[in-house]
Amino acid sequence: MEQVITQPSVRSQHLWWQNGVIYQIYPRSFQDSNGDGVGDLQGIISRLDYLQWLGVDCVWLSPIFSSPMADFGYDISDYQGIHPLFGTMEDFDELLGEVHNRGMKLLLDLVPNHTSDQHPWFLESRSSKDNPKRDWYIWHDGKADGGLPNNWLSVFGGHAWEWDEVTQQYYYHAFLKEQPDLNWRNPQVQEAMMNVMRFWLDKGIDGFRVDVMWHMIKDEQLRDNPPFPGSTFNPNDLIYDHYTPVYSTDQPEVHEIVRMMRAVTDEYDDRVLIGEIYLPIHKLVTYYGQDNNGAHLPFNFQLLTLPWDAPAIAMAIDEYEGALPAEGWPNWVLGNHDKPRISSRVGREQAKVAALLLLTLRGTPTIYYGDEIGMRDVAIPMNEIVDPQGLNMPDLNISRDPARTPMQWSGEINAGFSTHKPWLRLPFNSGRVNVEKQKGDMYSKLHFYRKLISLRKEHAALNVGSYRPVYADQQLISYVRESGNERFLIVLNLSHRPAYFKPRQESYSGTVILGTEIERIGMQVEDIITLGGDEGLLIGLS
């Protein structure tokens, strides 16, 4: 039985974050302007023309705030300061102005779950048990037998409780011990962070991506997390994923905090609130909030976390579309600074199919810097690893460094990223896999991305139109996007072998508008459509 078309609510006008494309920049790795081997704000400014040429609508920056850099900026010591490594507040103001001058938007990374242990708030909090900011963080006595308050673990490995000798209590840290978690049950913490948001919104930024949104509230009773179902219980096993964080994350009260953040965002015109949330779809969609007063876009990471398997992905897309609240706007992500790059996960050729999927599904797409030229994870020698997740658990090979390497701009020394040795090494092939080389090659991945983005902008069916699944099997995913008189059929072969699109109950005919093989453009297709391995087609239907 054919599924019903998923039709977005009729609106007189869609907002910029609904029909636009977001581009994530990891600032350390985008462009170095001062020759210290680390990317910075002036470097980003110098590359804005490239982003405008590519066609992106919004730039999202990973943290640029003052920080001791224990976790490369996700340990903030001043929410209203710029780290000197990246530049000054004047540099930031210039960047914001230049982004807006090009008709683009700018988002900042808000890290509200935890601060640096060097933040003035924490320095006060740990100074004594009766300090006014003591309750700004999560402090607790050990158990009567001297044990830890509970069995909660750090995402980066080991116990999540750190003993403080001065005040003779433990504090909780979901990540590094240098990143103590704030106590979001404290109204003063809530007020302080809302004021941080207003500080940046007053400057004119266009919204926030909120780090680990689902972590912000913890179980008030501090109950133990249970072992992951099916795992063999071992009290000495300190690997985070071996336990189910049912009490340390995703608590019911978190939605009130998200609602407060949304209310602050809504004090300003045309802003967006995005949440980082790694949860199953049925839980993820609750972060839209009752009456859609939560996050505008709870990040949907299904394409990051699922195996690259046609039936599984087709099912996830349909489940997501079916689970969205009435006014909830979908979104999709292929890569970010925490996960392996798409070209490494699925291969270079299949990555073009993935791009076609990302940029033709209904909802807002986010592109991770460098994916548009097919950057792959770079093999970082063990003695060069700097990511704390990789350093703390070296035997698991889970360092995030390989996906954070410098942008490959040209065949020059250090790929045009810097005149100095970069903070992370470049791949050996950066001399031929780079922006400059691909700009001159109409068959390149870069031109494929640019054309896709252009088509998405040009056709309402592809950016705000309805979505209807057509057919899926062990190799293929296919669906129709439609708006008014425009109809597009997208057929994607997620395997390396030839495949045949042959839906049982209906036939399609049309013209190939874009394909992963550029030679297919302009070809007429109808009825059974033959695809090569790693091939995807965008077809304008007759």
C-alpha cells in the first residue's frame, strides 16, 4: 500500500533556516591567517567568498570562546570572551558583519552543560562549601562506605566523579574532569546562561547550536545507570557505552530548560535554536517541545549513526517523517567534528550518493567543512594524537582528530591552510584533493555539491516541498519531492553493484537533472531505471 505524502504545513513564507543550507566550520582547521598553524577568525573572513560561491546560507562555528583548551574550546572559561588563538572581539564583529554583508547567517556554539574548571564560577564554587556559587555545580558526598556517589561514567572514559581535596566532596563531570557540569536545577545558573545568550544575540548573531542539550539535567536522586541490555555486567568496566545513561541524561525536566532557551531566542527576530541530541527518533522529536516551543531543529544524526544500508536508512527516514510533530521542521546531518567523515565511512564514490541524499531530503541540511571536496579521515600517528577522547582510551581507536584536520585549499605547502606546520597533519594526497584543483574540474565533487545546492535553492520542491517514499530494496532508496507543478524523483543506489529501479504499482518518466555521473544529465528515463554501483539520480518528472 502506497504511503501518504508527508506535506509540510502551508505557510505564506518559509524561514531562512528552513530552506537554507548550514555549513559547519571547525575554526582551528579552516584557515590560518597569522602563521601559527591554527585557524582563526581572520582566516574565516578571508574564505567567506568561497562559501558564498559554494552557495551556503549559514555558517556555524564550533567554540571560539576563552578556554584552557583541555577539550579544544568545549571547556569555556569566559562565555563572553574570544580566545586569543582565534583573534579578538573586534575580529569577531568584523566576521559577523562580513557574513551578513554576503547575505549569510552566523551561528555560534553554546556549551551550557559544563564550563572549564578555570571558569570564575567554578573557582568560586570549589573554594568552600558555603560559597554562594557552591550549588552552581553538582557536588555530592561519597557513599557511607567511601565509594563514589553513583556509577555514572564520563563520555571520555573512567568515572564521572572527581574528588576535591579542599572541600572533601565529589563534583560531577560528564566529560573531562576539567569540564565540571553546571547544576541546571539552580535558577541562578539558568539566569546566567540566558544572559550569555542575550549577550551574543544582542551582537546580532543568528542563533545557537546548543552542545549536548540532552545532558543538561540529571536525575535528582543520582540513581545508578543500568548496564546496557545484553552486556555482561562488570563493575570494573568504565566504558561509557556499556551503560545506559537513563539517569544522567534526557531527564523530563530538561524540556523546561530548552523551552527557556527558546523563549530567549524568540525575543529576537528571525533567530534559530539547534540542539545537539544523540537519541532515538521517538525521544529526539520530544525536543521540539509542546506546541513546538522547544528547539527549532533538534539535530537528527540518523545518517551519522546508522549503518550505510538501504533498508535501514529508508526505514529511518520514514520513521522520522512520521514521528515529527505537526509543525516540526526536519533536518539532516552527514558529518561533524565528533564522527568519522562520510567519505571514510562509505567510500569516496558512495559519498556523492550521500550528498545527493542529504541535499534532496525534506528538511534543513548541514554540511561539515571539507566534505564538499571529499576530505577523508587522516591517519594521525599515535604520538601526534591530541584529542582527549583518543588519549584517554587509546586502545579503542576513537580519537576525533582524523575528522578535524585542516581544510585542503590548494596544492601549496600545508594545502594553503597555513605557512606554518598545522596543528594536525594533512593527508599525503592534499596536493591533488583540494579546493583549487576541484574548482577547475567540472567533474569534481566540489562542483557536484555546488550544483546540488544551486538546484536546491532554485526549486521549491527540493527545499520546502513534500516528501513521499516510492520504493526501497536491499540496494536502492527512492522518493519524490513535490511542490506545485514541480516533481522530482530521486533514486539512490547505496551499493557498489548495478541496481534496477522497478516500482511495482506505478511508472515514472522524466529527464535526469543531475547525477553522480555527470554524463547522465539530460538523459530521458522511464519505467525500469538502471543504475550503476555508487550511482544516484535526480530526475525531473514529466
